[in-house]
Amino acid sequence: MSATTSNFKLYVSEFIGTALLLAVGLSFVIFDWGKGTVMDQWIPDAGVRRAVTGFLFGTTGCLITLSPVGKISGAHINPAVSFGFWLCGKMKDHALAGYLISQFLGAMVGCLPLLLWGQQGASVGYGNTVPGSGGIWPAFAGEVVTTAALISLLYFFVGHKLLRTYTPFTIPFLYSFMVWAEGPLSGCSTNPARSLGPAVISGVYDALWLYFVAPVCGVLLVLGVIRLFSIKWHWHIGAARLSYHDHPAPEAIKTSS
């Protein structure tokens, strides 16, 4: 298989994975929080419901990682994750560009089915993320911290050979906690594509820049700490992928070391 064909498969897989993450994951958000939802009676406590929503969203990401498309591309399905792998030398420049384009396009296409939720979906902006009552800067700080937590966890698990295959299974629990704890500040996106998709279909772009800049700052924070303290496991990442389930990494997302 030529390198061009191999890279195209990566990008298509990443497009599909990101589209599925938003179509399914944000459907859980709409079902849990949209106007008229039965969850008002089933789980009246907002904190518990946030934790459930985060777990379901994270489970969606976990299943995509374990799916055939996840095994092909490595299931980044998040520009911040791709940026983090690229910064530590695990992705080639053209691969990063291809992944980012695929993720943003996948996010917008994946949000189109959310229109079928009608008024219930519209009542929550189809799952869009906007700053909470605290305003811009608490939301910005929340996105930096939660993205840093995500990247730290991924680096730690992917950087240890004995833990790599368990990486996808950490995501539901991480997002359950983060959405519970940080959701009121920013909606807990940690993913620029996840924020762009519903913003496009809802037409609500309030502070959208925050959901691009803060995750990048979160990634840079993690890399800065790792290099400052010379944390060795970071350099044992074998490839830019979250899925290590018996699928070889193409050269475009494989370390040169």
C-alpha cells in the first residue's frame, strides 16, 4: 500500500471517528439536558446527571477507539490530542494537518443528525459549549486544566507498555469526573472540534475562541512540566495512537526513535 493511500485511510478514519463522537456523544447531552427530558425526573440532581453525561460521552469515545476506524487512525478524535502527539515528535507535519482537517470536518458533519432532535436539541444549542455564569476567565482556566488532565492521562498510559491497551477504558471515568467537577464553568469540552460542530449548527459562537486557545494552552502546560522535570515515561510513547489493539501504526503517526 502506498504512503498516500495509507494516509488517506488515516484521515477518513479520523473523520468518521470524530463524526461518530459528536453524533452519539452529543445525543447523550441533548437527551440528558434538553427541554422536556425525562432525566429531570430520573436524575434530578444536576451534579449526578453531569457525571452520568460525562461517563456516556467518554464511553462513546472509548468504543470508537476500540472500533475498526479507531484501530486504523489511532482514534485521536480531538485536535488537542493530535497537537500533543505532534509536539512530542510522534506525528509528521502533513499527518497533523490531515488529522486536524479531518476532525473539524467530521465534527461539523457529525452534528448534522443532531438537528433531528428538534426543539429538545435546540434548547441546549445541540450540545454547544459556552462559558458558565462565572464568565470567560474561569471557563478558560477550566478548559486549560481539564485538557491538561486529559493529555497527562493519555501520555502516562500510552507511555507505559503495560498500560497502553487500557488507555481507552480510562476515558469514561475521566470525563465523568471532569464534567461533574468542571462542567458548570465551561461545559468541559477539552476538544476544539467538539465545540466547533454544535456552534456551526446552532449559530451560537459565544467565546468559541476560548475552546481553541485554552486546550492548546493545556497541552503546552503538560509538555512544559514534562520537560522541566525530565519525566522519562513521556519519551516511551511508541506511536501517536490511543488504540494499541493489534493494529500497526502507519509511518505518518509512528515515532522515528
